[in-house]
Amino acid sequence: MSYEFHVGQKVVCINDTFKHVSIDQLIRKGEIYTIRWMGEYTHYVDGTFIGVKLAEIHRGNDDGPEGYGAADMPYRATRFRPLVKDKIASLRKLLAPTPDSPVEPKEKVRRKEKV
């Protein structure tokens, strides 16, 4: 999946469940957050992924009992979706004509043939 996230953007959490992790990860499904960093991140257990750090949360050092020593580890971007305030407007943009598209005539003109 491709997302056009950017720093300062509002996003909504869509997945706050972490398998095999008992420590609270601080994000909540349905909550709105602001991106303060995004980019590729490599974790030696979780591999490489596109991650986001949130302005509202600083995760600190991941040095607890299940920790892996990462400092302020980002969340996977797939846990979030861009916040869309006006869903209909975003769909309307899909229907808007592009500058290169031909303009349809408003009325079709019928011509009679002379016989």
C-alpha cells in the first residue's frame, strides 16, 4: 500500500493491536495523531518498514523486559490512515475533469438528410 504521509499531517489509528507484546504501545484505535517524522526504518527483529513517529507520543528507549534497545522506535505506517475531514470532497476530486480531457458537448445536434 502506498500512502502520501508528510510531517505535520493528521492521521487516524486503525490498528492498535500488537501480537506477543504485553507492554502498552500507547496508540489507540480511532484516535487522531500528528506525524512528526516518517521514513524507512530497520529493526533487527521486525525488519525494514515505513514508519511514522507521532508528535503526541515519544516512545523513549525500548529497553524494557521485551525491549530490543531501539530509541523512540516508529510505528508502522500501515497502522494509520490520513485523516479526511470531508470524505465526499475527496471523492468529488476523482470525478473532476482533468485539463487534458476532452469536453463533451452539452447537446447533440441532429441533422436531417435531404433525399
